[in-house]
Amino acid sequence: MSPGRFITLEGGEGAGKSTQLRALAAALRARGLEVVETREPGGSEGAEAIRALLLTGGADRWSSRAEALLFAAARADHGEKTIRPALARGAWVLSDRYLDSSRAYQGQGDLTDADIVALHGIGSAGFLPDRTLFLTLPQAEAETRARARDGDISDRIGGRDRTFHRAVADAFARFAVEEPARFRPVDASGAADAVTARLLEALADLLP
């Protein structure tokens, strides 16, 4: 049995993660692989319940610390119930967001990056993806895509201001520089099929 692989897609709002995850999953299935598509927050029954708490309500519903704890709890259940069992049977797991989104988003509040990573160590035993595909896009283009997708309605995190989302993008870029063995930046501009081809190229060394 070929080994299972855990692949995450990361990036800011409007980068096309959800669209590309579906396209990448189809391309991998065409190669004969079992693929599990999942997301964060969510991906398991318990984590989906926490997702509803996290993404609805007013901007001040949760403090930054409470928010980080909820994300860590959702991730712990997601890993235990969905990710690890799929990997154990040799499946590829593609997740729309994972730990690095918590680092980029919740790291903008009272908590440091080390705090977020420590919570991950407690909740998920520090489990990391085999490869993190970081979809990059200029902020103006990302904002245009996000507006086309959401209109004037966004969840309580996606609806934060431009300065916040710029800081998030900068955090992702920093992670990619600091952790080159795991991260692969991928240009998310242009035609969707071209982006999918770039993602496959970024996984070439892991494909059976």
C-alpha cells in the first residue's frame, strides 16, 4: 500500500483554495489515488459544530484567546476523526486550511506564534502536513475575487478589515520563507487549470 499523504492549501481570502482543492482532488483521483477532501475549521462532526460557533455572530463574539482555543479544539477532533484514519488506510487528505491559518489569523491578536504552536502541540500532538501549498495572489486581486464570491456578506473572520488581511498575507509569506521544506508557494493568478497544474508540479516529488 502506498503511503497516505496530508496536503494543506493555505492563503488569504480570495486565493482560490476551495476551488483548487476540488480540482486537485479530481486530478489525484485520476491517477488512481483515494482522496479525502476536508476543511478547517470543520472536517468532522465535532469540528463542524465548533465551526458554527467560530464563524457566526459579531466580530467581538470571542476574545482572541478563546478563538484560538476553539480552533485548536476543532483541529484536535478533525485530526483524530478524519485525517489520521484516512492516512492510515493510504488515502491522500487535502485540507482547505490547517494550523498555518491559525498561526496567520489568530496570531494577529494577543497570542504569539509560539502560543498557537503550543496549543497545536497539546491538541494535535504537533501533527503537521507532508506539504503545505501556499496560494499567493496580489491583495487587490484577492479582494476582487472575495467580493465576487461573497458579495457584501462574509463570516466574522473573513469580514475583518484590509489591514488585518494584509498582516495575514505577510504572516503566510514569512512562514513559507522560514519553513521551505514543508511550504511551496504557488502562484494563484491566471486560469484555474493553470493553477491546478502548478499545484501538481509542487507535489511531483510526493506522487507515487
